Amino acid sequence: MKIATYNVNSVNARLPVLLRWLDEARPDVVCLQELKAVQENFPEQAINDAGYSAIWHGQKAWNGVAILSRGGNISERRRVLPGDPTDEHSRYIEAEVDGIVIGCLYLPNGNPAPGPKFDYKLSWMDRLITHAAELLSSGMPVVLTGDYNVIPTEQDVYKPENWINDALFRPETREAFQTLLKQGWTDAIRKLHPNDRIYTYYDFFRNAFGRDAGLRIDHFLLNPQLESRLRAAGVDRHVRGWEKTSDHAPVWMELEH
DNA sequence: ATGTCCTGCGTGGCAGGA
């Protein structure tokens, strides 16, 4: 089973790129972030025609998350991260596909930091940590994947000294991510590629992709039941070089059966 | 500070987010 995550940065602006990549990569399940579309503007027909069923949670202008499944059933579990009934951002959707719980998340960027946006990011991470602990106790195989907007270590950024005060790399952000990992989650990409330079995002500015000036901020976190099934993982880096592409590249992992 | 690309608003380019 191949599961992918892709921050599309507008699902409609990216539709040709998304369809081309789906046809090429043929993932079984795909988590999308940054739909930038209201609920009724999700391109459901085109996704269906490509062979996928989908659930999604849209929002005007920003955010928005979706889970696509090829062939198999997709059973929605929730479309809100618990812990703050006043939070209106569409940043989390969770489903069960073939016995696996799939949490698709778009963690707040948090810049500028410090400030209210950074506070929101940290409180969202607290809520994620709480929810992740509940998922761990469920006994089911679980993956939490998406755009974490977290650079976990210096290894995951082309020039760490430029990012010290950025919300994606600040100590509070990295500590919260480590707190999450220590619950018992495995970073699938790092587990299989401990020493490689791997990026999933390149700024649209300053020819970042051409200079390989990237960040690794899209992650797969696996609980122990799923980690034992992990066989391969990687980034479809070339997709970042296509015309009218997103600033993120698709990331994927393959599980045994 | 800069750079680019997206959306909304609403028809011409800004403002805001990333």
C-alpha cells in the first residue's frame, strides 16, 4: 500500500499537475493540504475520473485538507482537531482506509514569531499531541501525515543559520515536535534515510528549487503497528520542477500489504 | 528588505498569507 502527502497550494490551480502526478505515481491513498477552495469548489469529478474517491474539508481562500483513496473504501472519522471549539481553520481530517487510521494535517505556519500566529501554532501542536496520544491508545495502525510546517533538525534545512528565528525552526516548535515523537511515533522518511539530505518544500522566491535550497517539513509519523510494515519512502522531487507546480513536492511511503 | 505565487474582491491591481 502506497500512501502519499502533497501540499498542493490551491487544488484548482494545481489540478493538471495533481492529475499528472496521480497517473504517474499511482498512490493508493493521498492526503492533500492547502486546497484554497470552499467546500463546493473541490474538483470532485476530475478526482473521481482519475480513479479516486475523496473526502475533504474546504475553506474560503486558505487552508483546506482532503483524503483521496483509489478503489478502496474511505470512512471519515473526524474533520476537526479536538481541543478548541472556536478554531475555524480547516486543517485536519481523519479517515480509516483498509484498516489504517489516516490523519491528514496542515499545521499552522506560525510566522511571524513571536506573535499571535506563533501562539496559535503552538496551541495547535498541543492539541495535536493530545489527540495523537489518544490515537496511540486505540491499538490500530495509525499514520499522521501532512504539512507539519516543522523543520525537525538542522539536517532538514539547507542553511540552518538563516532559519533560527523562523516559526518553522524555533526551539519551541522543534521541542513540541520532539514531544510528539517521544510518545512513540516514527518519522518514516528519516527512519529509512538517516543520513540523506531530503527536502519536501522549496520557496517560490530566489530560485530556491534550482539551488536545492529546501526544507523538509512534510512528514509521515507512524505508530508502532504501522512502523513494522514500512518498506520504502521518498520524495517525488521532480514534480517540483513542473510548470505551474506547488512549492511543495509530493512525499510517499510504501507499506507491506 | 527582497523575491513569487496564490486567493479575494470585483474587473484593475492591491492586500494578505505563505
